[in-house]
Amino acid sequence: MVREVLSARGAFGSRYAGSGGLELPSVSIADEALTRWTAAPAAQVFGEILEGYIESDLAVKISRLPLSSCYLIDSGKPGPLCTVSSGVHGDELCGVEASYLFFKDVVLGRRTLDWGAVVIVVGNEEAILENRRCLDVDMNRVFGGVGLEGREVARAKELEAIYASRHEALQHLQTEGAPLVADFHSMSIQSPPVVWGEYAQHRHLPYLGIPNAVLHQRNQVDSRFLRTVQGFSTNHHSLAFTFECGQHHAESTFLLAQRALDHFLRYAGVLPEPAEKTSLERLGLLMRTVENSKGFAFRDNPITGQPWKSFDVIRRNGEIGSDERGVHLMPKDGYILFPRSPKSIAIGEGAVYVLAQQEESLRNALNHSSLGESS
């Protein structure tokens, strides 16, 4: 159940004044987070916060789940079950830090839940400690089992019952409505932040705190997507989103992750503060993911004369680049997303760019709709 309330300033509101809605602090949040999460295991960092927890002082109950670096905040009242996932890639710390700060505020009594429950999941603990994307395999491609081996495979299997909302430690909760899952990430390249969601769930996008979104039709995505946190959770009847908050160690990325987490939990209805709407600046519908090919090279953006940047607009039949087979053309008006140097990716092992069709009519409709309306 999503609470149908709108407006009001956020708990993080004072930190987002200034140009673009984000005011950078004098102390580096990114550096502080990097130091925190590479100095000690996540379970130890969260555990130190829990040492000061006195159950009788709070309106919520906080407990460790029987899985490392997984925690339950329970209001004791019927309501939504929200899972906040982060650190599935070990060098993407913005969501881990946002989860930690929220968890700390709840333990210290500075924030509370109105109803329902929140599960905090820190995914790839070992990789986080080493500030590496992964140790053996990409953890966000192995949920549901793929016949691989490695530390990430074992950890993913361990967490599946949490993401599917069927772990025995959650069965006592009085949940209402579909479970909600937010999986937080960041990017190695400079890119505007973006939230990914299924097309059928587009009406939720303006309330998630990120101004750019890409939708996908479930029958058109790569099978690897089904092995991600979002894909696996959706397969188990959750309302799931992936939050890409910006470049890995940018200050704005960490601030945006905090704001997006706040918006997500407000919109779910578990927080006492009402939901808040964010105007969508860009909205795309996923068309295709293009893998590296022999001899591929990008053309420059003909408008700027510079290399392509994520969310640059390309008109239909615009030239993206070329390889030994010919020129890559844009099939419809849309965006190029996450263009990466082919030299950094082995042929057949990674995407060099993603294409999304512009959805201007839907974007305008969502920006003018009210909470609870369908578009």
C-alpha cells in the first residue's frame, strides 16, 4: 500500500538548498564514507550503532536478521514491507552510507516509522571492505542461480529469501500490499542520476526523488536483468526499482542517495513525513543494449562536437558510431546512455552504450498528475 499524501518539506530538506537542489557540504561525505566502509566490515559498523540501542526508548523494534549485515526495523503496526538494498557492488558506497545514516537516526530516536517495516540489506560485504566491484563474479547478475561459483554467488543465494520477502525472520510481520524494494547503485562514468523501473510501474517515478528515469518492458530486457536484485524481486511480486545515483565518489551522488531513500520510504508510507514529488526532466523507454564489437568507435556528438555523454539526445537515424560492419544509427528519437570506451571492455563481455526512446508525452503526463492518479 502506498500512502496517498503529497507535499511537505523533507527531513533532509535543509541540505538540498542552492543550485540544482543540492548544496555540497564542507566536509567530504564521499571520503568519510570510503574511510568508514574500508576500515571495518559493514556488520561491525552497523553493530557499533546497535550497541547504543535501548528498545524501551523507541517506538520501533530493531533487530539483526540471521544473515550478516541485514537488519529489521519494525513499527509493530500493519503496513508495507520495504527492503533497502545497497553495496551489491562493493565500490558503490552511496547507498550503503545512506542506509547507515538512516539506520543510525532510527537507533538514536531522531527518526521513526509510522507503520510497516524496513529491512536494511548490505549486499557484498567483502567487496565493500576492499572497495572493489566484485571479488569473483558480478553479484547483480547471479540471483536465482546461474550455475556459477564464487563468493558473490553464495552471498546472493543467502539473500534471495530477503529479496523475495519470504525469509522466516519476516513471517511474523503484519504486511499490507506488495513488498517494495529499492536497490542503490552508482556509476563508474559521469552521468546524470537515473531510476530504472518497469513500464507498468511508471506512475511511481515522480515520487522517488530522482529527476531522470528509464522504463523497460519486461519481455524486452536481456535475460541477465532477471538475475539482478530488481529483476529477482519483481519475479517474486515486489514493486522494485534500481537507483543509479551518479558517479561513484561524487559528493552529489551521496547526497542524492540520501534524498532518494527518504523519498522512497515516504512514498511507501512507512515514514510519518508525507510523500514529495520530483519533476521528471528526462524519461526514456529502453530500446537496446549494444555490446562491444570489433573496430567499434564512437562518432562525436554533432551538436557539441564533443564525445557522447549519458542522456545526450540523438535524433532518428543519427550516427552513433561505426564498426567493421558499418554505421550504428539511432532507430528513433531518444537518448544514448552510459557510453563507455570500447578500449576498456573486452569484445563480447560488456555494453558500450544503451539506447532509450524519448517518452515526452508520458513524462509530461506524469509531471502534471497528482498522487494516486494513473497515467
